[in-house]
Amino acid sequence: MPMLEVKNLGISFGGLRAVDDFNLSIEKGELYGLIGPNGAGKTTVFNMLTGVYKPTDGKILLDGEDVTGKKTIELNKEGIARTFQNIRLFSDLSVLDNVKVALHNQKEFTYSALTGILRLPRFYRLEKEMDERAMELLEVFGLDKEAGYKASNLPYGKQRELEIARAMATNPKLLLLDEPAAGMNPNETAELMDTIRFVRDKFNMTILLIEHDMKLVSGICERLTVLNFGQVLANGDTEEVLKDPKVITAYLGE
């Protein structure tokens, strides 16, 4: 059974058909790429998969369960987490607290407002457990030494890694990365490629990413789907897709 199966997904905004008859199947543990020219509809697909937009038609199946039309918070609890093209960290919070924010979504770390206000024993126990869990994640990403820093004081590449660490704190089945290499220099991109591979292998994570950096795409994605004008132009093994004349034309023009 695929981790993610998308069937005939589509969405219209007024009279504009932004995505039409979109199909996708991603196996558990796969590292999959969604690419296409600017305006092709990639982020619109991500927004439907994460509950930002409600599809006009079609179905989204996560690990066999129909999750079509669910809200973002519900989908996150079902196991879908994402990062954004524009970094959305809590810039005034510490690196540690950015990860802890995401841990509050987990049942084992929830406590009532009264427990927090009165600082009852459960509050201190769970806060300690969250600190430990957050530090474990930060250590995975090599950010444990910066745990006390303000998120805004991290270098750009480390902010990207912190955003991935925060997404991982929600314990997802499926991780969506929206242009993770945007704004990075070649060295930062190379480190990011290693990080993404490491996350997939260590956590047996299923990853779907949007990316314009073809070196990153060809270096880590096992399969690709190419979108153009809201429709699937090509899909299959990465090497074959990137050689497809239709794909080359879509990117470079006639």
C-alpha cells in the first residue's frame, strides 16, 4: 500500500482551473520530487495535501485512509508535516523552543491550561520530557549546541535545518519540503542533500519535495512528477524524466 496516493485531484479558483486531474503514488520510505516551471501548480498541490486548500474534486489517501478535505491541524495529527519556501520559524524564540512548540501537538506531551498555570508536577515532568526529546532531534541535525540561541541568529542554512527538525517533531509519516534549497549557496545545498538523505534513512521517512535546484533533485530523488499548467506532464524514474523532451521544452522553451 502506498504511503500517499492522490487520485484525480483538482481545484478551481473562480473560473480558473489551477490543478486538474493530478495523480500521484508514493511508496513508504521513498524520496520523491515534484517539479515544474514557475506557476505550474506545485505549491497549490502542497496546499491541498496539507489542508490549506480544499480540493474541488479527487481524493487524497494517506497510508490507505481517505484524508481529503481535512483541516491542516487534523492532517498534521494524521501524520503529514511540511516546511515552507519562505522560512516560518518563531524568530524570537530559542532554537529549542521552536522544536518544543511542535511537540505540543503530540498526545503524550499535552497538559491542561490549569496544570500549566499552577505548575503542577505533570507540567514539570512533561516539560522535562519535551526538553529531552527536542534535544535529541536537535542533535540529529547538529543543532544541539545552538539550542539556546534565538532562531533568528542562526545562519540561513541552519534555519532551514531547524525548520525540518521542527516538522519532524510532529512525528510525521509523510514530510513535505517546499523548495528547501531556496536561497542557499552550493555548500549549504550539499549539506541539505546529506540532511534529507539522513532523515529518510534514519527515520524511514517518506519525503515529497518541491525543488527548482536540478542538482539537488537529480542527486536525491528516486522518482519525479513534472507539473506544467496544473497538469501532469511526465512521471517516472528521475533520470528518465529529466531526459524527456517534453520536460526540457517546458523548462527551456522551444
